[in-house]
Amino acid sequence: MTTLTRADVLNMSVPERIQLVEDIWDSIVEVPEQVELTPTQKAELDRRLEAYHRNPDEGTPWDIVKERIRSKM
């Protein structure tokens, strides 16, 4: 494994840095059980899940939200 310094990262182009961040995020997603939540984060997720179970048709699907955001860019 190659170790990058802050200077190495800052010398990368913006697209290269974005790719690096995506690669790091993908590696985290592969092991969700290792992501520890704070009690506050867990409580918020529980609250949102309960709200969803009470009203599953409320809200907007992610693909629609994403498209709305992209159309504003």
C-alpha cells in the first residue's frame, strides 16, 4: 500500500482527488459494521425509521431529489 502525504494529495488534480475520496468512501461502504454511530446519530436514525413506518408514502424518492439537485446546477 502506498502512503500519501498531505502534499501528495494537494499536488493531485481536482478530478484525481475526487476519485481518491470516492475510492476511500467505497472502501468504507464495504464494511458498514465498522462504522460506529454516536447515540445521537442512532436516535435520529431510529426516529426517521419510525416516521417512515408510520407514513411510508411521505417524502420524495432519492432519484427524484437527486435529479432536482442536478437540474439546479
